[in-house]
Amino acid sequence: MLNRGALVRNGFGLMQGLGIYIDTTDSHQGPFTPPASMNQDIEDSLVAAADRCIEIHLALKQSGYTDLHKLSGYLLFEIGRALARF
């Protein structure tokens, strides 16, 4: 499992998880799994992008920019899919 997210308080003061969880099982079942060092730079960049996008996603949710919040959610989903390929 790959996850990126944060816990935030909702409008009622309760903690709520916000982020993504991705099952990467299928990407590890092939006959060959490349060494982590081969993909590390690209993966590290995507992890950094995911972390920043989560911050943006949270800020947009709090600011009330609904359309931008939806777009940042889609971006998080696509970053997660890209990370799952590693």
C-alpha cells in the first residue's frame, strides 16, 4: 500500500483523514521488479509533488474554491497512479 495524506479537523472538530491510498500489489507481481535505485529520483519527485498537492488540496478546501479543490483532488489521484507504477 502506498499512502499520502493528512489528518485535519472537520467542521465539528473531529479528526478526518484526507489523502490517497493506493494498492500497489499488481505492480509488484511481474517477473522482474526494477531495483529501487533505478526509479528513486522520479519516485522522490512524485512523492514531493504529492506532499505539496495535499497541502494545496487542504488549503483550497478551506478557502471555498470548489472547482479548484476538485481539480487538486484529480491531480492527487493521478500522482497516486503514477507512484503506483513504481
